[in-house]
Amino acid sequence: MSSHGRAPEPAADFVGRGAWRAGLRYGLLGLPLAFVALPLYVVLPNHYAREFAAPLAALGMVLLAARLVDAVLDPLIGRWCDRLGAQSDRRLLAVAGAAAVVLVLGLWGLLFPPGAVLSQGSTALLAWAGVVMAITYTAYSIVAVAHQAWGARLGGTETERGRVVAWREGFALVGVLLASVLPGTAGLGATVWAFALLLALGWWFWRHSPAPLASGVSLLGGHSPLRQPAFRRLLLVFVVNGTASAVPATLVLFFVQDRLQASASVEPMFLATYFLSAALSMPLWVRLVPRLGLARTWLVGMLLAVFAFVWAAMLGAGDIGWFVLVCAISGVALGSDLSLPGAMLAGLIGELGERGRREGAYFGWWSFAGKLNLALAAGLALPLLAWFGYAPGARSPDALQTLTIAYCLLPCTLKLLAAAALYGLVIRHPCATRLAPATLH
């Protein structure tokens, strides 16, 4: 991956003097995309149940169906983005801009259904929600996959690729923090207007960011990325590790309320500590890459997460301060999950000879896997809790032990499995991406 003997690739703009300009122009769009994800996945179900008295069971089925449609479409969206990018970057940006407009309108329509729909009862409301949600999720995926594929097409060394991803994911964490505060303080209407402004600003900056080099290769046909063994190995690690991270995210409020017996007033402090630590840790992880390589740096992050959750398993009622520290350490570990795997995939695409041709197809499957992580987390953790006798509000030792196992020890097991898979399938595999520090210059 040495840069000797060839001109610097666009990703080189993200290192050295003035790197912040390239990082801001490309990465800023990550903020509104993460910003909108929280209202879509977290606020919306509660909003429909409380404001419109939507039946929970039926609402859950609608949400599940819309998310399945969204996940299945991601690989197709990726291939379509590749075709647009092969025609011209300007066309890809135009389509992403149109999808961004649909995304804003869809979010408004979901949070503020028309009075004519509300007057017809819950069946009409859920039908409206299902259709608008599918359209909104699709628009979101078009913008997100196109943006991720663009970053991968910038090429560069491991350090450069790591910084490209770190800028995007760092802004994404700022978006999560902002979205966690704004709906409760300014209201949903102001939240949508803020999102629209940030999305327009992010798209405009993206238009003026470093552009990928033209490949001159026509993209017609081509095998599925899943037929590449190296991609399947990396994707497996990504899914197992992502599920390990998603399980505690699903259960954290149960753990705080029942195991720690903390009041609701301290919950924002835990979440803010977690996400802020992740954002602040990203430059540190990127600085480790020249010494260890992307894969080994990610391995360190996985082991740090295991340490944090083993520690959490020893906490009990009233251990608020210690849990803040756990949130900080696990947030630092999250920084490695956000900044490194995408950079590894970008490098793999180049080594497979797919650079400038099929990044969208790879990131379409990558996005599908990320959404699968959330589904697997809920599918693993919540049934296990119910099966072993835990219910929200429980205080019995057996119920709390079940909660601790699900929140702390299940993620540790999955993280260790992911670490073993990363070491055995990627770092030591002869056909894995070359991730040795010696390749950096």
C-alpha cells in the first residue's frame, strides 16, 4: 500500500496541513445522517404510541416490515450508486441531493401525519406510517451508501483511509448527541427544521469535498461482493462485533434503572459520556494505525470493550460514578468500531481491484449488515431476558443476575468471538488485506 512511485490519491488531503478542510467538507454530512437516525429508530415508536395511541403490537410489525424492506434494498441501492458514479460524480451527487429532499419530507410526514389520516383511525395511520417509512428509509440509504462509497473511492494509505472514516463518523457522533437533546428541549418541529438545514449544509460541503479519481472503467454487471472470500471474512467479523456492541445499547436503560437503581435524571449523563468519549477517542485510534495497522488497532479496541463490560458486571445499586467510568471506557472502544472497519473495507476494495468500480455494492452489503446487527441484538437479548425471568422493574437477585449476564457477559462473549475471528480470518489469513504497519509511509 506504499505511495512510492505514484501521485498522491485524494485521501492524502485528509493528512497534514489543511486536512481539516477536507475532513469538514466530506465528513459533515455524517452529522445529519446520524442525527435523523435517532428520531427514525428511537423517537418514532414512542411518539406514535403516546401521541396517536397506536397499538404497540401492530406498530411493532409495521416498524419491523419497514426495516426489513430497508435492509434488503441496501445492496441494490449500492449497485445503483456504482452505476451513477461510473457515469459521473455530478449525477451521483444530484441523485443524493434529491433523496435528501425526500428524506426531509418523509421525516416530517412521519412525525406529523395529516389530519385526514388521523381522523380515519389507527389502521389508516399505520398504513400511512408503513408506506412513508419505507420511502424515508430508502431515501436515507441512498444518501448514506453514496456518501460511504465516495469516501472509499478516495483511496490512500491505511492512515489516510482511517482519517477519512474518522471525520465522517466523528461528525456522526456529534449528530447523535445533538439528536438526543433537541427533540426534548426544542420539540419535534424544530428538530426537523434543524435536520433539514444541516442536511442541506452537509450536501453542499460534500459537493466541494475531494473528488475520487476517475477510473475510466465501465460498470456493467459484475459478481456480488459476497462471492469474494476476503469480503465475507471481514463482513463476518463486522456482524459479530456489531452485534456485541448493539446488545448493551439495547439494554443499557434496563441496566441503569434496575441494576444500578439510578434515577432517570442521570441517564443523559451516561449516554453523553459514552458518545462523547467515542468522538474524542477517534483521533487517538487513528494515531495508533501507523504503529499497529488497522486490524490490530481494531483488535485492541475490542479487548478494551471486554475489559469495560467485565468491570460493569461487578457493579451494583448506587455505583453511579463507577458506571460513568465504564461508559467512558466503552465509549473509547466504540471509537475504534466506528473509525477502523470502514477504512479496512475501503482498503480491501482496492486490493480486490474493485476501486472506482463497485464501492457502492460493497457498502450496500455493509449497510445491510449494520442494520442486521440491530435486529440480532434485539432478537438475542430481549428473548433471553424474558426466558430467564427478567421483567422491567425487577429487583430479585435472580432477575438482576440475568440482566447482568445479558448486558455485560453476552457482549463480552461476542466481542471475544469477534476478536478471535479478526485475528484468525483477517490478520493471519494469507488472502486477507495487507494490514501490516510496514505498508504505511
